[in-house]
Amino acid sequence: MTAKKPSTPSTWVDPDDAPELTEEWFETADQYIGNKLVKRGRPKSDSPKQAIKLRLDADVLDAFRESGPGWQTRINDALRASLNLPGRG
């Protein structure tokens, strides 16, 4: 069972005095299907990457880091290519 989100205090009584429902309000609102909260964000991967400790030569690591953001992904891609493994979808 999940904990219920505390309700927002209401300062109005008449439904005609309800605040306008803006895009900003909808972006922060929780969505439920029945009693189940729908999770936001990226869904969990069927094959998540694993964090490991790996020792590489300094010049190899420097070359990948100097290539800019995404260097870890490029190391992964280079290892996959060297093993003739198909790319991740």
C-alpha cells in the first residue's frame, strides 16, 4: 500500500471560485489509474547497465574523455564493436 499524498489546503468553497487549471498545474499533478499512482519519468530498462570498477590506461581514458560528453557510452560502443556484439536498441 502506498502512502497518500497530503491534500492541498483549499481556500475556496464555491466551485465557481476554483483556480484556473493551467499547464503548470497539470505538469505537477499526480496521475492515478484507479487507486494506483502512475510513475513519471523513464521506464525501467529490461537490461539496465551495470556500474563496475574498470582500470584503463591513462591515455585511453584521456582520449575518450577529451571527445566530450558521452565518453562512457563511446567506451561501451567500442567494447561492443570489438566483441562483434549488436548495438543496443
